[in-house]
Amino acid sequence: MTLHTRPLGTTGPDVSALGLGCMGMSALYGEADRAESIATVHAALDAGVTLLDTGDFYAMGHNEMLIGEALRTAPAAARENALTSVKFGALRGPDGSWNSYDARPEAVKNFAAYSLQRLGVDHIDIYRPARLDPEVPIEETVGAIAELVEQGYVRHIGLSEVGADTIRRAAATAPISDLQIEYSLISRGIEESILPATRELGIGITAYGVLSRGLISGHYTRDRKLGAGDFRAFSPRFQGENLQHNLDLVDQLRKIAEQKGASVAQIAIAWVAGRSENIVPLIGARTRERLSEALGALDVTLDAADLAAIEAAVPADAAAGERYPAAQMAHLDSER
């Protein structure tokens, strides 16, 4: 296994071929073991993973503090190679409720100050609004991050879940390193206009949800019971007939994986990683076992026949159900 690096757009850093999305270590997918989470971050860094992705609103700062602890206790060389990617702007309540988004310039700088403290770093490598704030022009938000870049607190500007028009406006304001957005075998909406826009502008993609929150990992069972606080209990793709239909797709993908001597998850990750040199899949591993499986995707080579078989098994738009509940879909600029 060779964990090579790939460019994150023309203005972003070179990052490892896979990034580690750390959200599940703190929130939205049920209980996680803190010691195992930190050990998983250490194992990822030791394997050559450099990109660690988080959000300041993941369990209201818990995830940033967890990553901060992992970085403090990692070997010096691994710590120096680590790149932090942070999303900001989502407003939470003490009860964990989700409210609106705040991307005003003064809020951007306030959020950054707290993130730097929780992470225990003197700069954030990629800083991005989690969603488009409909009350604030993207030019103002990006301009505020650009000031943080000038001051040395941020190295690169990123975006998240925005559409082609917003991407173009942001890129006209300041250099954009990458767009973080959901992309997987069953979430291919970016292919029509968003992916072409990023390629035209030299903007990289960090793809989250490459296993569709575990749905196409090969490990999700039809009778699984979700615990309290698990986001998937409200996700349309995990409900009733939608779930059964989507797991039928996984069964078809499993046949291809078995022929390749790989796991379903490895096939799904390899498919995303192979779409373009500047697409970096974020793997949401919460344990060293799942991390090891995901890293094995780098040893999977998909030839033209494999890709045709995958396309036949899981065609574009084959999934049943939206990727978020209706209320959240309505606020996604990337879906407009």
C-alpha cells in the first residue's frame, strides 16, 4: 500500500490520497470510544494520512478538542505533517439542536479564534464555511477568511456544499483550495455542473460521505437498530423501503467486490478516488479496524471492465431517498 499525495486544487496543499473525517468520533453516529478514536487518528497519521477534517460544531467543540489531544500526543514528525481542515458557521443550542448559520465576517474571525484554541495550533490549514449563509454574500465570508490568511491564522480557503455559481463568485474574491461536498456511488449530483466548475477553476474536491454514512460500506445490515442520537434514524435513505432498495444495490456491488478480492467499502472508496487526481476521499473511520480496511482501497485498481460493471450495478441516481431530510435539503446551495 502506498499512500501517495495528490494536489488539492491549484492553490491548495498537497495532501494524502485519503483524508480522515473525524466527525463520527464525537457526534451523529452514536457513542464512540475516545481512546479508540485517538488511537485511530494516531494510526492514520502513522500510515501517512495527513488531512484531518472536523467542524467546530461537531458536538459543540468536542471533536476539535479530541483532535487537539490526538495531535499533542502524536509523534512530532506525524504532528508536523498533519493538516487541519475546519468547517464553521453552524449554530447549535445547549440541547444539541441545530439552528441557523452565521458567516458574517466578525463571526468568521470569532469562530476561528475558538478553533485555534481547541485544536492547540497556531494556524488552520483549510478553513471553510460549512454551508452558505443566505443572509451574507459569499464574497464577504471569503474576504474575511482571506484576511485571516494574510494574518497567518489560516493557510488556505475552502468551501463546503455550495453550487457552481457560488463557487465562481468565491473564486473571484480570493484563491479557493477546495470544495468539500458529498460524493459517492449513490450521491453523484456534483457531476452535472459543480465538478466541471471546480475543474475549470483549478479547485480540488474533498469528498465526504464516500460510503454514504455506512450505507454502502458492506457492513450495514437490513435489521440494524439505530441508537439515540444517530443521524441515520432520520435520514431518508435509511428508512423502510428506501433502505431495502439501497441495500439491494450494495448486494450487487458485493458481487463485484468478491470477484476483485476486495471489500465493498474498498470498491466504493476506490471508485471515488479514481474519478480525478484532485479528488480526495474523506474516510469516516472511527476504529483502527475500519481505518485499515479503508486504507486497503489504495491497493484496489479498477479497470474499464470493473467500472462498467460498477456502473451497471449502481447506476447514477439509483439510490432511493434524498441524502438529507427535506428541511436540510432545502438549505443546501449545492442542490439549487
